[in-house]
Amino acid sequence: MKKVKLSIIALSHSVTQSHNYAVILGEENGKRRLPIIIGGFEAQAIAVALENMNPNRPLTHDLFKNTMDAFEIVLKEVIINNLLDGIFFAQLVCELNGNIINIDARTSDAISLAVRFECPIFTYEFIMENAGVLLDDENEENIPAKPKKSKSETIEEMSIVNLEKLLDAALAKEDYERAAQLRDIINDRKSKES
């Protein structure tokens, strides 16, 4: 399977889900973004590492890294390797004495460790196709804030064309969480139509 290299673009507070955050991963040398919703504690663990903060006592991810370092286990890469029912799955690809060991992990934990180890993050093309959102080249003013719709039209009643316009507007505003929700609705609608 073709791997896609990602980097952390942003870590933002969730607009629609209180107490949740979105970590936005961007395709290296590409325009696609992979938004992943995470909890507050997980966001804090990533933010601490991104900002190179040194807490007085090690956080759980710091402890895990220190333990791996002590036993000379190297985190080579993180792979977001699956997406089932809207839940991302990840693996830590580790090396010990020349042997490669894959360890299942929550995606947020894997990203937090990737930042601490300064190792690359990858996913597969099929995940980007199913869950990625594409940034548009057009200027923001050329993207309508909302598609034209009647007052009574709900998301469920909107056409795929109007949903895609909403998706474009969410991307223009960098509201990746809303974009991910709209992407899921569009994909679900398209799969039902085919």
C-alpha cells in the first residue's frame, strides 16, 4: 500500500464538540488535510511536546519515551493504518536490536510520541481518499459562505453539490472539524447512491 507522509499543521479547539480538539495533519507536498478529533488530555500531551515544554515531572508520554530510550527501543515511524466507523487506528513502528516491532496505539498517543521522538507520521492513500479533505486553490472570497438554499432545507435534504459547497466554505475558514463532518456525510450519501 502506498504511504502518505504527514505533518502536524494545527491543533485547535473543537467548535462543535465541547471539551474536544482537532489535530490537523497535512499531506507533505500536497493540499489534503486529515482532521482527527481528540480529547483535551490528548491535545495537551501533543501541545506540550510541540511547544518543547518541560514539565516538572514527566507526563505519561514522556515516561514512555524515557522507558523506550532506556531500553534502546527506537520509534522509527508512526502509521495511521486504518479507519473503521470514523475511528482512526495507528501503529508504532519500533526497532530493537535490528528487529522491527509494530505496536498498536491510539492515534493521539502515536502522534504524541511521534512529536517526542521527532519521527515521521504516515498514513495510507485509502485513508486520505476516505477521510482527507482537499484545500482549494481559490481565494477565500471566491468561495460562497453558504450555498443557496431554502429556509426549510436541512443538511439531510441538501444535494451533494450544495454539501460540497459547504465543505469548500468550511475549508476556506479552516474549520477542519466541520469539513470532516461534511466529508463523512457526502461519502455516506455517495455510497448509498452507488
